Amino acid sequence: MLHIACLPSFCSMNNAVFFDKDGTLIKDIPYNVNPKKIQLDPFAFQALGRLQKSGFRLFIISNQPGVAKGFFSVQELDLAFEKLLSLLSREGITIDDYYYCPHFKNGKMTQYAVECNCRKPMPGLILKAAKAHNINLKRSWMVGDILNDVEAGNRAGCKTVLIDNGNETEWLEGPYRIPAVITKNLLDASSVIGKWI
């Protein structure tokens, strides 16, 4: 009988941490795409640096309904993301990729005013990133500041961290809305994730 200790396709998969953007990695300023107003969380450098050194691939997963609502363009949004990536890069932190959902079913921009499976709490963006970057979701994490982030991560098959920083106001319950861990900040989240390796 042939015993295979490790299938090559499985062993070569990457572990990742998926981060929400607004309210998690940066200060939550509603519908902001002004690069000058982007302020990193005080613990972002230390937390992401620790995870990167531990071998995790780092991704950003974000809802951006302001596109569908006509508040800003995709081009303006991309400039804001590039500023965020630049701020992190200055400290040696590499974001492997970022994904955002521009949809909102009641938006005024027709091409984006649709139902989708990429708007959190749905897991579409995480699944897309995992397929594109060969991510082992069972050994990966979703980190966010509201339960929609938690639900998206759980639906995708990740472990999840809720940063309880006061941004969740509804606390709607559901089978996918229970985080594996609740922490107060990004640094504590990175410490917890590091212990699960």
C-alpha cells in the first residue's frame, strides 16, 4: 500500500491573514479616499510585521459601497489603497494583494448596484484571494472590527478574530458570527494568531 505523508499541492499552500481595512488597519473615516487622511492603526506596523515574519501572507478584504453610491470612483479608491500599501511598505511590510467589493444593491451607479457574493458578510473576496494565491483557508485567519468580517471569514473556512474596539454597534447574532477570538487591538490579535501556528 502506498502511504503519502503529504500531498505536494497541499504542502505548498500558503497560510494567510486577511484584514478588514477601515476600522481595523486604519482609522475609520466613512467613505474616505483622500490619501492625506489615511491614518494607520497605532499597532499596525508591529502586528503585521510579526505575522509576516511568522510566514503568513497578508491581504486586505474591504467593502467599498461608496463606489456604487457614487461617492468616489474606482480610480480614487485605488489611490487610497496605494497610499495604505506605501505606508506599510516603508516599514518593510508587504501586502500580497487587496480586494474590495464596490457593490451596493441600492446604489445609484447602475453597474455596481447589484446583489453579489463578494460584499461581506459573504465570503467571495476571501475565496477569490485564496484561489489566486494558493491559500490554505483552514490555516488562515480573518481579522476585523465588526461581525460581518467574522461571518465572511467563518463562511470561507478561516479562523476569525474580532477586534472589539467599539465599531460593532448592532451585535446581530448568527451561526457564522461567532469569532474564534475577541481582542482589544491588532497587536493582541497578532499575538493570538502567532500562538496557533
